[in-house]
Amino acid sequence: MTLSLAQLSRCTIAVDLGASRTRVYARDTGLIVDEPSIAAVNTRTGSLIAVGALAEGMAGRTPAHIRVVRPVSGGTVVDIEMAQRMLRHLISDKIRRAWRRKPLLRAAVCLPHDAEPIAQRAAVETMTGLGARRVELVDTLVAAAVGCGLPVQLPEATMIIVCGAASTQVAVLSLGAIVAAEKVQVGGDAIDYAVVQHLRSEHELMLPTQGLYPLHMALRADRLAGGGTETEVRGRDVATGLSRTVLVSTAHVRNAIQTPLTAVLDAIGRVLRDCPPDLVADLGTRGLMLAGGSALLPGLDTMIQDATGMTVHIAENPEHCSVLGLGMMMEGKVGPMTIDPLVMR
């Protein structure tokens, strides 16, 4: 079963429920929500204390009766009620009032490739609980490719890699459909975990996930400088429990993240082997596109280019490609095409 752009053009709002961030695109308005997919709840009263960036700042710093939860895991809604409460607070009152005035409101939601029926149903129930009368589901790979500006509607190969927080999706598309695709459970979270384990084993330092941002910035600067730099990292000493600062070599950290990234390279190889030779030849000249929130991981593009021999491009706005692609299809800014992925009503 296929989904035409005419069906998407009737949608009013597009939602990208990611494991890391939630993004909402409104027709004729643009991106209205870009917040972490986190909520803080008072377990004694059941009340919602904070959502988004404010709740993210509470992670690891709350008393026992306040719990910080993630209602979305791997692009799949795992707590429908909490996801609805989180979205209700993130979406402005103006948009919610508009929903009530339109009984035939339609919503478009992008889901990971090969999402299970239960994951599709959870996304539909999340949106219908907010007032949507009809929900169109689109594969994240197709939406991201459109958001990157790739000519997916043409009879030519386009390859995209969507690097998320919990998973990485790889696909080759042609004529608006997915020719071959793979999904591996390796994303930004796995990379962060590898860095945390490296600091614990090599420097006996426990570092919270929120403390990795300065190290990410140092890795990007290290790439521009040609390597061989060091950066200061502050964390808790494993033995004494006291705060301690150490100098960390960016080269050693880069080596630590190579192991989880090999799974991404294996997925790329499987996708290319499943493609017809003509499409692979197209990719040899066109290259592939990196999108997703983890596309800017230092060294990822270089590693893929060295392994495949193909040119690797990073999308201009990699974090927003999926939701912007949904918005473009919703507003008719894409050439004639028929989408061939997830459809459930």
C-alpha cells in the first residue's frame, strides 16, 4: 500500500518523535517545537513538573520522588500517556485551539524503518489522543531524504544514513521508494557510552552523559586542527568519589568510538550488496548523505568515506531533516512522487 503526496497535503502538522528530541512542524508556520524528549514527573502526586530542556537539566539532580523519564525510545513511543502529556505541554496553546476547531485534522508522523505494528499503533494513539482525526505514517528515511534536498522521486540512486540517538538507519532510494535498507541499534547514545567507559577504564573517572558536550566540541576542533590535542574533563573519581579534572587525549577518545561505529559500516555494506549494480554505479559519482542528530559525530564522515571509497556529504541541517522533509511534503514543495513505506490509519 502506498501513500501519495495528496494525502500528506491534507495534514496540518508534522511530528518527529525521536529518542533524543521531539520536533513539530506546523503548516504555514514552520518548526514550532524542538525540545528534548524528556519529562519530569512527581511520583507522589503524578503531576508533570517539567518537559523538554528544563526536564533535561534535572536529569541526575532530582530527589527520590521526582523521576525523569523518556517516553520515546529508539523512535518508538513506549509510554503513550506520558508522550501525550509531553507533547501537550510542548505544543503552544494557539496550535491546540486550532486543533479543536478542525474536526478533520490530520497529522503526519515519521517512524524508523521497519517499525513494528505495535510501534505504529502507539504513534497513532499518541496523536489521536491529542485530537488528530487521522494520522499518516511516513518512513523516517524517506522524510529525511526529502529534507536533505535529495531527488528521491527520480529514477536514480540516492543513499542516506540517518544517525539517531538510539539507532542508525541506512537506505538507498529510487523513484520515491526504498530499494534496500538496514537499521542497526547503534547511535549517539552508544558512542557516548563508549566514551564514558573509556574515561572510566583509562582515567578512573566517572562522567555523566551531560558532561560529554565539551569533549564533543574538542573532538570537532581537533579534527580541524589536524589532531593531537588534549582537553580538560571534570568528573567524579572512581576511588575517592571526589571531583577531579583530567587531561584527555582526543586521539584516544577517537579510537574508543571506532568499535561501535563498525556496526554502521557493516550495515552500509549489506545495503550496497542488496542494490542492483546500476544504482551502486550512481552512488559512485553522487556519494551518500549523512543526516540525523548524530551525523556531526567527529570522524564519522571520514570513517565512512575511507571504508566505502564514496564521497560523504553532511546535510546542511542534519538534526531537522526528517521533520523538515515531512513539512515539505505536507506543503507540496516536492515533485510528483508516491511514497512506499509505513501507512496506518
